[in-house]
Amino acid sequence: MTNNAVSIVIPAYNEGKTIHLILDKVRDVNLMNDLQKEIIIVNDCSSDDTSDAVTSYQEKNPSLNIRLLEHTVNSGKGAALHTGIAGATGKYVLIQDADLEYDPFEYNDLLRPLEEGEADVVYGSRFMGGKPHRILFFWHTLGNKLLTLLSNMFTNLNLTDMETCYKVFRREIIQSLDLKEKRFGFEPEVTAKMSRYPKVRIYEIGISYYGRTYEDGKKIGWKDGFRALWCIGKYNLWAK
């Protein structure tokens, strides 16, 4: 794979009915500066037909560079991201959830600071800018902001949305980190370790957000929030 590519890592668990929708959006994006796409889908041992759905999509879109990686044991979102990141060969690594909460048409907004040589890492913030946001859960939003605040206190960053899905990294940087968290602790861990990377330049840009309800299939819950809190302490205080 040419290094003039964006490796789009998509962890997937029981997304068989809808994964084609996000793949359509990723397919239809024209990346800036002739960047190519390397789409890496990590099926985290789904109990539905996620694997068959991706295989069928590959057959219908042979010109699209899609790689399907399989976990034989359900290991969590973080573990799926570790697998996808390790397998990436592009210039950048971009994290994309398999659901429709985030809009791939904003990829170029995220990539621009990297392509202009200003940034090494870009976070897409749901809490800044004038993009549309679905109004959902007060306590979920408050929890996200509290976790971001606590993370910032230890990392000395001024992020507005540490828990965002949309993160883009220069590949050599993200692959150099020794990441451990297998579930939703990925976000505070990668932020803590990235903040200590020598001379790293982290940018943030406002993105839109089309949140899912739990009836729609949203998977994160209060237990994951407590795990994130634990990870903020673990990877900022005790890991130094």
C-alpha cells in the first residue's frame, strides 16, 4: 500500500445490518491531495453476520481497498483498534466507528492540519464549532465533559472532547505507543500516552455528531465511564 494513504480503522461488533451504510459514506468521500484509502475493518467476533456483510460489500466494490481482520474471541473495541492500528500501512491512521454517529465527509477537515504540516494528531470535537449535533443524553454529555476535564488536568492539554471517536494520527506515532486497554479505556489511555510523546503537536477541530440512542444500538454505558475514570488515573498518575 502506498504511504500516500489514510488507513481508516473501523472496529465492528454486531453491525451486520448497517455496516454497508458507513462503508458507502467512506467510499464516497474524495480525500484531499490525492490521498488514497486503506479501509481496515476489525470484526470483533460478532455473533451476527457482520463478517458476511463486509465480504459481500467487498465483492460489490472491488475497486475499494478493504481489508477484513477477524478476532476469534470478542475482546472489546480497544482490542479491535489495536489490531487495526498494527495492520495499518498508510501515512495516517483515522479511527472510524461502524455506526453512523460521525460523518466521513468531514475527513478532509480532520486531515488538513496534518497535510499542511501543522499537526501530528487531530481530534474531532463534538463540543466546538457550528456543526449539527443531535440532542440526546444530558448525563452522558456531562460525563464526557467531566472525563475530558480530568484528563486535561493530568495531561496539561486543553481538549474539549477527549472521548471523541474521530482521531487522526501520523501512523509512525500511533504505532509507536504501547497501548493496553481493550475496551472503552482506549480514549483516555491514548490521550495520556500521546500527550507525553516528544514534541507532539495536537490539534482539535469541530465536527458534527449524529448520536445513537441505546435502542439504536449504542453500546457504551456507565460502567465504561468508570473504567475511563480509572484509566485517567492509571495512565497519567501511576504510569509515569
